[in-house]
Amino acid sequence: MLDKELLDILACPKCNGKIVVRDESGKEEIKQTDLEYDEKNQRLICHNCRLKFKIEDDIPIMLIDETESF
């Protein structure tokens, strides 16, 4: 199981955990998003990029080349 403090500082290396949202007037706002921790399957999931990062021996593998797409 990953430590809560580690989960709080991790961000997707592709999007940095940020998503740009435009309102009806066209104004852009940057929102911070979290990685989802799938403890059962030992994965961190970025829903922005649609990537799954493996966790091996309680170490997140945050390399884009090592991800799975969904």
C-alpha cells in the first residue's frame, strides 16, 4: 500500500495533473486533478491522459513509456 503523503505529491508526468477547462464565455481555468490509486490492481490512473501507471514493490513506475492506455 502506498503512503498517503506520497500519493499527495505524485502527479501524472504527461499532464502534471492539470486540466484546462473553458467556461461558456471562453475563459480558461486550470484545475488540479489527482491520480486515482487502484490498490487492488496496483496501478495509479490518470483519467485526463487515460493512462495507467504500474506499482512494483510499492514503487510507482511514473515513466510514460511504461504505461497502459485505456
